[in-house]
Amino acid sequence: MTRGLARHLSRTKPHRDALIRNMATQLLQHGTISSTTPKLKETQRYVERIITIAKNGIQNGNPSSSVPELQSRLYLSGDNSKLLKKLFDEIAPRYTARNGGYTRVMKLEPRLGDRAPQAILELVDAPVQNEDGQLLKGNLKLWLLTKTCMQQIEDAGQLAPKTVQNLKKMVHNKTLDQLLHEIGVIRKYILESQQQNSTTEVSELPEFDETLQQQFLAAVKDQIQNHTAEKKQPDGYVFRERPTQG
């Protein structure tokens, strides 16, 4: 239920505050969480504020000034004892070029049983792998886009305009080459996982090949660079040039 500006989530204020605080901590720690949509919407507002506080501390040249407020908003014991360092060193600097919109909510199928609306909340622009090359959780949107690219290039030899448009949105806080590298990492993992987990004949499944990988990435890069957004206009409306005054 919603009264005023915030959802009460059928909980008392202490219980609700503890719930949102815990979900925000888990999101910053792991990069992604899943729950019911109302809970994630409230957590999204809460996390956006936390990242803004950390960014302001960094931009003012005095990150320690924002530490007390962040400590009051997060659980920082146990596995989360180094979360503040991660927030200042990794998460907040990632969004220096953004004035908001640090997270995204992606809807899922309703939950079985009570049919409650479910979703995934994740940090945008999250890295696909760490410095050691290990895959990280998060950035589900990029994983889905990569699978879509693989399917469309296999079927039609090119990407749909909407897919290219979504890929261009991913190049916000990174270079095109960085995005292509992440797409390549995901594609390689998908193909190798299909080979390992399949019960069919191995010869029927595509194997990872470095030459095909480079051809795939070159095709994606070419279509992103050559894409031009279509200008929409209302049905029946014609844009006319303004007449010159004599």
C-alpha cells in the first residue's frame, strides 16, 4: 500500500527501514538483487541517494565527510565490512558522468503462487568481469542484448534497428571498444556453456572460434557506428519549411 510519497510495503516503519537498508546493502555488494517490484522501487530510490552522497564527497575532495551518513544508511558488518571502500573506489567513480539513473529495474514473470510482480534491480554500467578475469554478477541487460545479437546475426546477418539503438545506450560511460570486449566475453561464455551442458551431439552446436568471434564483433561494431536514429513524427503530420519573408 502507498500513502504519501513512499510505499509502506505492509510493514511498520522500523521493519520497512531495515528491509530497504538490507536490500540496498546487498545491491551495492553484489551489483544485482531480485525481489517484488514494489520493494525494488523503494530500494532504487534509496540506493540512488546513497551513490549521490558518495559522489558528492568525492567531488568535494573530502570523502570522509560523507562517511557518517553512509554508515547510518548501510549495514557494514561481516561480509559488508569493506563496502564503503568499494563504494568510494569502484561504484561512485563509475557514475561521475551521470547525474542520476545509476540503477535499472527489469521486470520478470509474476511469482508462482500469489502472482506477485517480480523484477531485478541492478547497477547500470556494471563490469562483466573483475581484474582477474572472473565473471561477475549483474548487467543482465548486456547479457540479454548479447544473446539477441547472436540470434539476429545468425538468422538475418544483421541487427535490428532497435537492438542497435539499445547497444548505443550502453556506450555511456565507456568506449565502444570496451563494450565490444564485454560482448565478446559474454558470447564466449555462452558458447562454451552450451557445449558443456548440452545433451545433444557436440557437432550440432557451434563451437567457439576466435576468427568467428572477431567477425561477429566487427559486424556489431560496424552496425553501431553506421546506425542513424529514425526521426518520428505524428501520423498525418508533414514538416514544412518556414516561408521566407520578402
